[in-house]
Amino acid sequence: MPELGNNIDKPENIHRNLMQMVKNLKLHVFSHGRSQDNISGSPIFILTGFPGLEAMEPWLAIPLLLLYAISIVGNALILVIVKEEQSLHQPMYYFLSLLSVNDLGVSLSTLPTVLAALCFHAPEVTFEGCLAQMFFIHLFSWTESGILLAMSLDRYVAICNPLRYATILTNAHIAAMGLATLLRSFLLILVFPLLLQRLPFCHTRNVLSHAYCLHVDMIKLACADVTLSSHYGLSIVLLTFGLDSALIFLSYIMILHSVLAIASHEERLKTLNTCVSHICAVLIFYVPMVSVSIVHRFGGSLPHVVHILMSILYLFVPPMLNPIIYSIKTKEIRRRLLKMLFRVKF
């Protein structure tokens, strides 16, 4: 008959088993807590310059810095010219000043991280810093669309209803349109960081696709359902850019209808020539913007360099070209610029 003691663990065995269970429990709690920290802690975002060409990035940064210099100097000159030249204190040039201020904002909002990533090899940016940059980049993009719409209204009133131009486009009305455009953009874009703050990120170091933070780029790195953020972003793109571009197109249909009613061929060309600068500004803003949206949402299989080039076209080219176009096509600005830079007398 077997002894009862053989079926019962000895006290030292029970103690050893209990200690092992406690040790395993501690390891599990520590591991779980560390994974929770990775998800809920403040993540770091890694900026990307030109993948595969890291050794050449300082050289590739030179043309980008040249674009920045042209953009900042060109838009600053437009502001100085409009301020100093009394004859340019008109609605058309006030709207142009708003466009120049906005283009300066676009350039200055991307400049710090581009310099950090490409020139100083400091690609890390905090979550809060990335949110702030993303907010300002999109704020200025949405504001630019509203300014271009306001400029189309200016051209419509000037050509289709010239007798009421001075009474419709007063300084107070221009200021109200500018504030309304900014407020619309602010309220729509404010939702982006509010939604992103609620999303967990699975990694403490998250690699971005560009040398700056964009909303569509950040939500791809979240480890949660981003349907709400994605659908909201698409909705406001269609609502604002879609509506603004449709209204701009409609205004030019009515402008063309009025121009065709002018008997003189020379007067037709002269009238249409006042719209050329604005049409160019609209095209160089909306075409890259639509292209970037298509590439981001449907071009996942395209080489990464395509995404980089499209984003450069979207964020770098319009602020650079706008002052050049208006300086070339607007006689008053061109004359004042030549007088300022080269002391040319007219």
C-alpha cells in the first residue's frame, strides 16, 4: 500500500512553484506594460528625404533651397511693392497680397523639417511637432483655395459688372472674405489633429514618406481603425476644393460670355489678358493637388520617388511660380519691380 506522503508535494516544492508563478506573472505584467507604452506613449516620427540617395541628399537639397529662396524673396517683394505703390491699393492687388502671405506660410511651414532632414541629418520629429506642421501645411493649402476663389470673384465683378466694382469690393468686404476663408480653413483642418491625437501608434519610431508631415501619411502609421479620419479627409477635399474649383470654373464661363459680347477684338484680348495670371495660379495649384491626392490614394504600387516628386510639385512649385507669373503678366508690378531692383525709370 503506497504511503500518503508520496502523493503530496513537499513544502519546499510548493514554495518553489509559487515563486515561479509570481516570477512569470511579473514578467507578463512588465511585458504588457511595455507594449502599452509603445502604443499609448508619445511616438517619434522619422522624416524621409530621398530613399536610396542618402549620400546625395545635401546636393539634392540645393535645388529645393533655391525654390525656397525664390518663393520667400518673390512673395516678400510682392508684399513690399503693393504696400509702397499707392496706385496698387486696389482689390485685385489686396487679393494678390493675401495669396503672397499664404504662399509664404506654405514655404515657412515646410522649411524647418526639410532643412533638418536633408541638410543637418536630424530626421526625428516629435508627435506634437508633426501634428503642428501637418496642421499648418493643410491650413495654408485650404486657405489658398479660398483665396483663388475670391480672386475669381474679383475678376468676375470687374469684367461682368464693372459699374458696381467699387461698391461690391470695398476694403471691408475684402477683409471679411479673407477672414471667412481663414476661419473656414481653420475649423475644417482643426479636426485633423483632434482625430490623430486619439489614434494609437504601434511603434515608438514611425517612418514618414516625406521630409514633412501630411495627414494622409500619418494615419497610415496608426495601428487602429482610421476609417473616420480617412473619410473625413476625403470629404472635406471634395467639399472645399471641389466646390471652390467648380465656382471658379463657373465664374470664368460667365466672364467668357461677357467677353464674347465685346465687339472689338482688341478689347476682348485686353480684357482676357487681365485673367491670365489668375488662371495660371489656379492651374498650378489645383493640378498638382489633384495629382497628389490620386497618387496617395490609388498609387500604392508606384515607385516612392513618384510620391516625392508629386509632393514637391504640390508644396514647392506654386509658392515659387505665383510671384513670377504676376510679376511678368501684371504691368504695374513689373514696372515697380524693375524700378526697385534696377532703378529703371518709366
